[in-house]
Amino acid sequence: QAQLVESGGGLVQAGGSLRLSCVASERIANKYLMGWFRQAAGKEREFVAAISWVGGSTSVGASVRGRFTISRDIAKNTVALQMNSLKPEDTATYYCAAVTRFGDTYMWSATNSYDTWGQGTQVTVSS
């Protein structure tokens, strides 16, 4: 049974928009940080955005800053990634991730900060 499930991926033209959603299982008792990462074919996983669960503070990667927005709905255990002005270089599999274990500090952009991952949703942007 998946702990995180992404949805909303698809095929869009450059300049278009998509909204990705990630639903966290109720089995996850604590969510300190949730984020989105992406991985294009042949490339390493890249940080996209993250949000602190309680405070709602956000961090957004430089490559998508000003175009992507991350948000969360605490009551629904969901995190969303609104993607606007999409570019072909945004094409990738997008993964939702969560920090569910307590730690003093976290490096928000580091993949190894996150202990729980979804299976990913494909986003393809055509030119």
C-alpha cells in the first residue's frame, strides 16, 4: 500500500500549465517536510520545491522559481504543485517525497533528507 500517491501528470504544450497532487496515507503520523523532485531521462533526481507541513514555509528550486508554486492542505493530507509557463526542459517524472521522522535540521533540497517517496507521475512538455 503506497504511502504517497501522485497524480495530475500529462502531456502539455510549452507555455501551458499542470497541477500535480500528492495524497499522503493516513498511516503517516507525522509530516515535517514534503517536497517535489523530478528526474528526466538520463539525469539525476532534481529538487523542485518543498513545504514545511506545520508552518507552510516554502523553498523552490532556481530552475522553476517564479513558475511553480507548492502548497498543502493539512485537512486532506495533500500537497500540490502548480506548474505554469511550462518548458520542454520541465519534462520529467515528478516524485512526491516526505520527511516523516524527526530531525534537528533538514536540507530541503537533498534527496536523502526524505524517507518516504511516491512512485512518480510523468510530465511531458512539447515544443
